[in-house]
Amino acid sequence: MSNSEQRMSTETALELLTNQQRRQILRRVADTTDGTTVDQLTQHLRGADSFHPDGTVL
């Protein structure tokens, strides 16, 4: 089975999404149509310090 064909369980996916930074990274990637770099993601996460642990903005 190739990497593109591998699937993860729903439980694993939900466990991965319990981490706030992972959710923020996924949101950023999903919202950026022209791509993003690791440096841009880092800057975005540094600027996201005003987020509650549940992902809401202060």
C-alpha cells in the first residue's frame, strides 16, 4: 500500500486534532490557496498566542 492510499482511523485523526497547534496548522494550510512555507506557519503560530486552548480568539 502506498502512502497516498494509507488511511488512519477516526480515533487517530481525532486524537491528532486535540492539539491546538495542529488544528491551527491545518486551518492555515486549508485557508491558504497558494501554499505556505514552514517559516510562514511559524510566524502564524507565533501570532496566534491570543487563542484560547479551545481554539477561540481572545
